[in-house]
Amino acid sequence: MSDHGGHSIDDGSRPSDDGEQLAAGDSPWQRLERRVAYENPWLTVWHDEVIRPDGAPGIYGVVHFANRAIGVLAIDERDRVLLVGQHRYPLDAYSWEIPEGGGGPNESEIDAARRELAEETGYRAATWRELGRAALSNSVTDELAVFFVATDLEGGAASPEGTEELQARWVAFDEALAMTLDGRISDALTMLAVQREALDRRR
């Protein structure tokens, strides 16, 4: 692994035949110093001076998020998925996604999911099921995501934040799945939720 989190192959390494992993706390990295390179209310960028697994000195940049990523796969009685569209500033591109946002450290994950669904779409759900959890980009950030399925929906008025200019659309579940496969949906959390639900349905 490069100093900034990229991947490379170590000629002397071989995968374990039995799949054994390092125990928690047995990190091959040694942190010598950490400083804040940038900070705002939502994220902190840490600059770490480290000793790499190969024993050489190096640096590592870590993006720490104050909130967890929360996603809601809302499905109605016609097996349609509720998507929201918005322009994503970092990519300068339009994106269709499930309702998603941040869950604060003092907010339960399910409460954050209920809030995000209502804020972005106006819908509320009577039935909730956790679909899964994921580390969204574990080479550069510690951001963790939790995503849910919401059903038994009731409509209402949306109240998006000032940073959100959203439009909503319903698509058949099979179409949403196809969108994650052909590139029309590229948002990682949406892909995870839709494809995980599709796998669960095959069990």
C-alpha cells in the first residue's frame, strides 16, 4: 500500500490459505504523529506521520467524518423504489440515489433514517429493516454507512436542506437494479442497498 492509501503488490506476500486475519489491534502500521490538516463541522482531514508495514517512514491522509452515512431504500406496494436526483458538487454531475444523509453521534441510526426519508421525500414508513453496513472508501476515510429498507409508506411534504435541490421519481425495483448495473446509478450507497436487497430476495 502506498503512503496515501493506494494499493500495490508486495512480492513477498501471499494470501493466507485458511483466510486467517490479523486480530483487532494488530496493525502493521505505526502512527508517530497526527495533526489536523483541515476541519469543518462535518469532516476532519488528519495528516499522519507513520511507519509503514515495510518499516519505512511515510505519511497517511485520513478523512474523518463526524456523522455516519445513512441510506433508505424505500419500496412501495407496487415494488417501486423511490429515488431522489440532485447535482453532486464534488463530481459536478447529476446523480440518482436513494434518500441518504448523515446520522449524528447522538442520533440512533434508525432515527436518522426516518428523518432523512421524511426530509428529502416527505414519506414516512411503518416498517423498517436494516439491510447492511459498509465502509465506503476504507483506504482514505473512516466513514461507515448503514442502510435500511423502508416499506408501508405514507406520503407527506418534503423539507430538504438549503444545500439540496431535489427531484423525486419512482422506478420499478428491477429497473433500479438495472440502473446500478449499467451506470445510470453510480452512487455507492444506492448500489449497495439495491443490490443487497436483490440478493436477499434470491435466498
